[in-house]
Amino acid sequence: MTITTRLRRTTTTAAILYAVALLLIAFWPTPVDRPASGFLSRLLSWLADRGLGFITYDVIESFANVLLFIPAGLLLVVLLGVQWWWLSILGGIAASVAIEMGQHLFLAGRFATIDDVYANTIGAVVGTVIGVVALLLAGRADVTRHRRAQAQHRVRARRVPTQTP
């Protein structure tokens, strides 16, 4: 399936903006959720009071990491195409490992963990699946439109009376 120039430009712009945001979040000197720590503490207490104590800070952080990498898989598969879906997943893994290594080597206030790599990879996989399904559905819609247009053309061609000299 060919991606239109407009879609490619839009996706490229979105990917650049996403990459900048991801780098800012990943390499901010302190954890980006620090300003929300009071809110998170109140939320976790509120959840625990309602029998949802299994939802811990670690669960929320992992879920946030999954959500953070869904756009990576989605944008990469749209840019690369369905046939290269596996590169979207590898790209998500590579970006995650690079981020965690960078945090470990250069940011004393941040903590690199393998759990983050797992969560980020899950996000990239989910994004890739969403992208592949969307592209396949869009391609199927294009094929259906093309077939309808061909059928209408054949019907019109039959209706046009032929002129004989």
C-alpha cells in the first residue's frame, strides 16, 4: 500500500514532535512525575480505600511507559509500511534500551530498569499492531473504492451507445 504524500508529511512531522517529547521526558534530570507525587499519593490512597490496593505506583508507572511507546510503534509502521512492521518493534526496543542506558550513564536522579524496557516494548508492539490494522483496513477501503469505480465505469461504458459510421 502506498502512503500518500500528505499522510507521509503529517506522520513525519508527528514523529519528529513525538521524538522531541520522548527525549525531553526520558532525559529530564529528575523524574517527570515528581511534580505530581502528591496527587499520585492521594490517588493511590483513594484506590486502596476502595479495595484497589493492587494498583501501585509501579503499576501506574509501567502503564505510563506502555502508553508512552504506543506512538513509537504506530508512527514507525506508518512511515515504514506494513511489510516492515517488525522494524517498528525493533525500533521501539532499540529506543528503549538507548534511553535506559542513557539514564543509567548520565542521570544520577533517574533509575534505569529492565522493567521499563519491557513496558516500552509492549507499548511499541501495541502501537505497531494498531498501525498495521489501520493500514490494512485503509488499504482494503482503497481497493473497495477502486473496484466500485471500475464497476461504475463498466456500467457507464455499456450505457453509451456506439456510433457507427
